[in-house]
Amino acid sequence: MKRLIYLALSLALLFACTSCVGKAAVLPAEAVPTAAQPPEPEEVPEEEPPAPPEPEEPYVRVIDPAKPMVALTFDDGPDTACSDQILDILEEHHALATLFEVGRNVAACPEPVGRMVELGCEVGSHSNAHKDLSKLRKSSLLRDLDTADEAFVLAGAPAPLLVRPPYGAVNKTVKPATGRAMVTWTVDTEDWRSRDAQKVIDYVQSYGALDGEIILMHSIYESTVEAVRVLVPWLQEQGYQLVTVTELMAYYYGELPQPDHFYGYTY
Ligand code: NI
């Protein structure tokens, strides 16, 4: 009988231990150490992808014949330092101008001429050697203008119809016999004389009505670049459209430049 009791107790003990071991082996999930597992990535709120930038509207240039207009003109370039600065200002303000360039300068510094054409500026001739054309024989005069044209074409501009005679000097030969259109100016800033940006600015700003005027400057002076930096936005704020000489002739004077004609516009 005693042996039976021992056996029963032993069995009970063994069962209890077994169930203990079983319980210990089956740990609840939350008790399993998790240190070895990578932390759950934090939920990142999904952001809207940035909208693609609005495509920039292409600038469309329209000349309104009913609105006032001015032609800015620059002589004596191209200049390695100043021409591109003036073109930068014109480009920034969607303004055009006419540049009467000296042929031999074009041959030495052709790059700005290609850019002028690209921007839509008008490239005119200011002769090849900046001589007083009225003092040349007709053959020398024509040779000078033809040599300049070769430089313009090599630089990427068409041979100009418009010629601004150096010093505005014309005579009976220069006016009607070159196959080109001679054109001068109406407002002389004398920027070459003062070399003072403020004087040029003051002169233009106090000139009065500028509708239909052709303003003369020179694209070879830093002072002129600084004046243009002020005058281009100022003229536009005053309501002036900045046009080329041919555009001014067409829209303001109602005529297109013709070969062997002189346009002084001082009448
Ligand atoms: Ni000149």
C-alpha cells in the first residue's frame, strides 16, 4: 500500500513538473524579447508630390501703333566689355534697339552681332573704318561700306540696308548713291562727351515727349551701360515701346527704309 502511495505521489510530482516545464516553454508572445528585431518604421504621412512648375509663357512681342514708341540706337560697337551688358539689359526687359556697328570692330569682335540678331535687334552699318563718308570719293565710300558688309555677314547678320554715317556727315554722294538707306537720329545724348551716366539719364528724362524719337548713344562706354540700365525700364514705365529704327519708321512714320534715301527725321 505504501509503495502505491509513493508511486502516486511520484507520478503527481512528475506531472506537476512536466506541466511547469511546458508552461515555461510556452511563453506568451509579448514576453519574447524583441531587442534583436528592427524597430517598426514610423509611419510617414504621405506627402503630395510637388506640382511641376508652370511652363513659362513664351513672350510674344506685339507693337501697338497707337501707343508711343522710341528707338534706342547704339553706335561704334561691338565692344568686348559693353555690348553684351547692353544686350543683357534689353533682353531682360524684352526691349529691342538698333545697333550701328563699325565693320572693323565687327571683324575683331563678331560674337555680340550674332546675339543681336538672335534677340531680334536691328544691326545697322556705321561704315567700316568710321571715316567721314562725305569726304570720301564715291569708289572709296562704296569699298568701305562693302568691306563692312562682309564683316556683318561673317558675323551672322545680313548685310545691313541701314547705314548711320559717322558724325552724321552726309553729302550729295552719300545721301543718294550707296544702295543703302542713310539714317541719323533725333535725340543726341552726347554720352561720348560726358561719359557720365547721370547726365545721360537726366538728359533723356527731361527731354519731354519722346514719342517717335530716335535716341543716339554709344555702346562702348560703361557710363552708357549704366544709363541704359536705368533708362530702359524708365522708358517702359512711361509707356514707351522700345522698337528698332525700321519698326519706328514703319509704325510711326508709315514708311519702310528705301535704298538711296536719307532719313534725317529732323522735320
Ligand atoms: Ni560713330
